[in-house]
Amino acid sequence: MEPTKARERWMRVDIITAVPQLITPVIEASILKRAQEAGAVEIVVHNLHDDGLGNYSQIDDIPFGGGAGMILRCEPVFACVERLQAEREYDDIIFLTPDGERFTQSIANELSLKRNIIMLAGHYKGIDQRIRDVLVTREISIGDYVLTGGELPALVLLDAIVRLLPGAMSDSESALLDSFQSDLLDAPHYTRPAEFRGNAVPEILLSGDHKRIAAWREATALKKTQERRPDLLA
Ligand code: ADE
């Protein structure tokens, strides 16, 4: 089924990164592209080097006080963010960082209601604290592990948010029945053939009795949640 056309663009997301080549191909080859074509979202990727300093377009520098690694400088980030802010008001400027609040479905739901957001992908320890103090309004982690940069986390947020936007997905892919939207994990799914290498599809799914099928799905989802994620039921 064709995605329904959103009447007006729902959301704009600006992603600021020193490595746009990590982000752009994913946007081009996923539901994110279709969501843009359907008018649900506009995604704009900004290369920090475009606002770099001097002939070498410098964006980072050695840390005051010594230590290993380079620190992202204030100037390129402020230049990029302030140029965007001159054009529209942003609801949130999100910095992806392992010491941020843990990303959940409910944060995705909340962010999907915003109009304009900026995501800043930086490097852990490697970003001048004044960027966080002055510009950033929200800091989000995608889990308790450290990645080399915020680009993959930004894509994780983007994917989780955009699929919730009206017009982003066809009805058959509706996000409303997902695991986590209902606080229950998803029930198992099957398609043809009804038997594969001696493994049969549960009989009830072939019965045509939609009431009993719905009850089976709910009971199976509940059992799976009790076994795997009892914390979701608590
Ligand atoms: N940058 C590096 N690791 C990260 C994580 N786990 N979540 C968000 N941003 C990060």
C-alpha cells in the first residue's frame, strides 16, 4: 500500500556532524527516504567542516589541562547552530552522548511530537563543555556502551522517531502495534508455508477465528514478556 501523503511537513530534523558520510547513505536507503518523499519529515545533514576555522577548516583542538585526544571546538558548532536558529525556532538541541538519559520508546514518542529538532553528533569526552552548557537542551544515550561517535546514535533516534510520524509508513507497517508501545513484547509472526521442514505454524493462526487469534496473540505476548522482560510488567 502507498503511504498516505501528509498534508503538511510534520517535522524537520537537522543533524550536525563532522562525518556526514556516515549518515547520508543510511537516510538514502531506508524508510527515512520514503518518509521524506511523503512529506512527513525533512532531514538536513550539516558538515561541521563547512564552519571550520582557517585554511584547514579546523574543527577541533588539544585539551586545556592536557590529556589524550582532540576536543571539538565551540566556534564551528555555534556558527552552524546559530545560523539554523536564525531561520526557525528549535524545540530541542539534542547531544548524543553515553552519559545522557537513556533512550526509550517513550522518549521517541515525545520527540515525534516536536516540529524542529537539532541532533549534534560529537565525540565522547571530545566536545567543549561550553557547547553542552550553552546550546544543548537535552542529552541522550542509546545504551550503556561507548561508540566512536554520535552518528550511529543519531540515526537510531531518527529512525525511531520518523517511523512514528503520520504518513511515514503504510498502514500495514503501522508503528502502533509494536513491542514497547503496549508495554508488551510482540507476539510471534508466521507466513506461508504452513509447515516448513517439519515445523508447523500454530494451528490457531490458520483457524480464521479472529477473536481467538487476538486472544492467542495477547496471551503469547504476555508470556514472552514475563519470560524475557518482567521489568516491563512491573
Ligand atoms: N556516543 C558514543 N557512545 C554513545 C552512546 N552509547 N549513546 C549516545 N551517543 C554516544
